[in-house]
Amino acid sequence: MKLWDELKGNFVAFKDKSRTVKMYVCGPTVYDTPHLGHLKTYTVYDALAKYLKFSGYSVLYIQNITDIDDKIINRALEIRDDPMSLSEKYTKEYMDIMRKAGIDSVSFYAKATRSVPDIINQIRVLERRGFVYRLPDGMYFRVWMDRNYGVLSRQVPENQVSGKRAKVSELKEDPRDFVLWKFRKPGEPYWKSPWGDGRPGWHVEDSAIILRYLGTSFHIHGAGADLKFPHNESELSLMRCMKGNSNICKAWTYSGVIRINGEKMSKSLNNGISAREILDKYSVEAIRYAFLSSNYSSEMDFSWGMMDEASQNVSYLNRAFTRIRTMKHGAVEIGARNYAETFFGYLDDNFNTRMALVTLYEVSSEIFKHEEISEDEAGILNKMFMVGQEVLGVIRNHESISIEPGTVVSLLELRKRLKQMKMYGESDSIRSALSESGIIVEDSGEDVTWFKER
RNA sequence: GGACAGGUGGCAGAGAGGCGAUGCGUGGGACUGCAGAUCCCAUCUACUAGGGUUCAAAUCCCUACCUGUCCUCCA
């Protein structure tokens, strides 16, 4: 499989399946409930990790949780809560959302507060090498010492400075310098360090966690596109200064930001839709379909209409999958092998989930045109749809049925007999009763299919 | 102002020099006790504008305009 590397601006190929793919994705700052943007990014990387596993790699997938930060402290102050219990609450909330969204491929969540020793170690090393200086409010990183600062975001130094909106401390040696260790203020949570009590800066948190769990050489770095500068730039700079060269991560990848009414969804614009809200309104499969139906790196306009469309498409794929598994085996061939090749080809090509879904859709419509299919092809199609179910997560798992399947079958037997006697009122009431318990019954001629709704 | 992405049919969104992807929507039809589902047909001078390169450009080059992201916390 190949992925686009934003740092070098080229594709990198993954071939060696004996190697563990090491993957890092920037996690959330837990001071509020997650919104759609979080959900989108983590869905994309969840699917990617699962696809790599499916392809035969073992995957080590680390994500951080920023559970100490200015925003957490400020929010806690606002609502007169303790910062640590606030971040704990929203960490639980985040985990709950992830579980509900079927995102379960992360090997380990590294909390910032649990990584303080690693962070201190990193600052120490950097200090020894002369990258660190002290100001009254904290320890700072000397950006000018890293000549390559700016390569990731292609920001020339003048631009890093000319952002006139940033209020830069007069005391900093260079306006670009950022804080590694922030000294405590009264009432704030703090940790002990060689420089004084305080807490870690944001950028060094990620670089320390990466170094600790993945080392100075890993494969995939993922984040929302809005984190590229200054966060990832600084994170990369720190790792570079630790290692001495830039060969740290093979593929810097970005998940395109979600827009709503043409603007980025963000807290400051107050145009966010919470992850919880959408999970209440739509099935996990529909949500994942919506997110995976555009390229992971491109921006995405969100609308409720697109969610409805995704729901419909998911339902179509589900029906097709049911049909594949219940179809008679015969001589008919639809070119399943070609479809499968195309399907996996797209996924291997920079994880083009959109086109993979289109392929799944085309296969589905082919399936509905025939009454039977060869056993061989049924097997191939089954494999494709299993990937749709377990990797992309856009196909419902049919096993979770609330009523005993045996009960359903006997009710349908009864209904069939009633229909033969043309007692339609009675047969329809069985159908609607089942529908109320979430079982949809559909006739097509003599054949009856049933499945769980939602 | 700078950097980086884009501008494609009613909408969403691929493609990337020569066959009008795909889905949704809309109109018609088939099937059907009903409902649902599914299928078939139709919806077509689609590629922001203006120049250029070419036998051929939505696709390459230049210019302009427009939109978004980042340059402040952000997934």
C-alpha cells in the first residue's frame, strides 16, 4: 500500500509485512465533548489501522490524550471545577464516543499527565544541547537553532513571525519560540521538575510520547489538517533535535477538516455539531460511510442531507451483503475477481476509501440483477463485503438481533400460510409487529428476507 | 498580506490529454394482494473566466476572479 507523505510531498510504499507498522495520531484535548471533526479524523485512522491489519501487517497505534492544558484549566475555572476531574470526565466521554463509533484499533492511549517523566527527560536532553532557555513563566525552545523549522508547513520564518495576530511575549528570544515547561500559577495542577513546579507544553507532549512508545523511527503520523502548524511543525522540530536528522516518520498524513456552511467546524465559531448528537441520530455505519466517502485528506462539507444519503447507501450495501450470503449458487459470474482487484487496488492507493465504496456499490447493483451466482464468486464477494464490515465499518453486523432468530422464522412460516389463504390483514399484522421490534420483513415473490433495522 | 488546497451537471463528489465515473434527486416503466426492496429507461453541448501548448484539454502552461485551510487555541 502507498500513502502520501506531506513532508516530502511524495508517495511512500509499505511492502514489508514482517515489520510492525508504527502509527501515531494526535489525540484530543479533553475539555469538552468531542465534535464531528474529532469523530471524522479518528474514524479515518481507525479504518486505516484496520486495513493495514487486514493486509497482513501488525500495527502499533498510539494516540495521546492531552489531559492538562490551558484550555482545561480555563474551562475548569469558568465552571468552578477541579481541572483534573474535568479532564477525567471528558476523557471518559471521549472513550465512550470512540466505543460507540466503533473506533477500537488504538493500541494504547497515552495521557499527558502520565507521561510527565518522559517529557522531562526530553526537555533535559534538549537543554543539554542548548535548545532551552528560561523565562519567568517557563522554559522555552530556541526555534532558530533548528534550521529546518518550517519544512512541514512550508512556512518561511518571516511568515511565522508576521502573523500579527499572535501576541508574542516581549521576552522571548525569537517570537517563534514556544514553551516546553510552564511554571505553575497558584491553584493550578503541577508536577515537580528540575526547573521548578509546573506542567508540560503541548508540542513537547507529543514528541515525548512518540519517542517513548515508537522511538525515533516510525511509519505513519496522523492528525487533523489544522494541527500542521504550529503543532506538528514544532513536534517534528523537537524530534529532529533529539535525533539529529529528519528521518523520523515515513508518512505525515492529514485528515481534511470538516466544514459546515462553508466554514471550518470549530469551537471558536460555535458552529460545532457534537459527536454525541450525530451518534444519536444516525447509525455508526452511516456516519462512517459519510466520513469515508470522501478522500481522507480533503476537506469535507457537512450537511444533514449527506447523512441521509449515507444512510440510504449503507442500507443498499447491507441488502446486497445479505443477498450475497443467501443467493443460490449457480453458473452466473459477474466478474467478481475484477471487482475485488479494483476494490483493494483503491484501498492500497493512498487509502482511497471513496472509490472503494463506489466499487462496493457497483458490485451491489450487479448482484441485484441476478438470481444466482457461482460459489467461487460468492466467496470473493463475501470477502470484499467483510472488509466493508470489519475494516471500513460501513456494513451492519447482522448477528446482533434482538429476537431469537428461531422465533422470527416460525412467525414468518405462519405469515406465509396466512398469505396463502389470502388472510392479508393477519399476515400484515405479523409484519408490523416484527417491524416494531426492529425486524424488517420484505417479500420478493415467494422469497422472504428479514433483517434488523438501523 | 504570505503559504497551501480547491473551483466539475439540481446537489454531493471521482477522474487527470482523446470513450459524458458513481451516488442522491427528478420523470417514466416493470415487479407486487399491500408495504418495502430491487430492476429497466430517461434526465447529457457538466467541467469558474480569458489566453496559450497540442491533431486532440475538464485534464498541461500562463493570467484573472472566487472559495477554504493555516499563519492565534483547534482533529
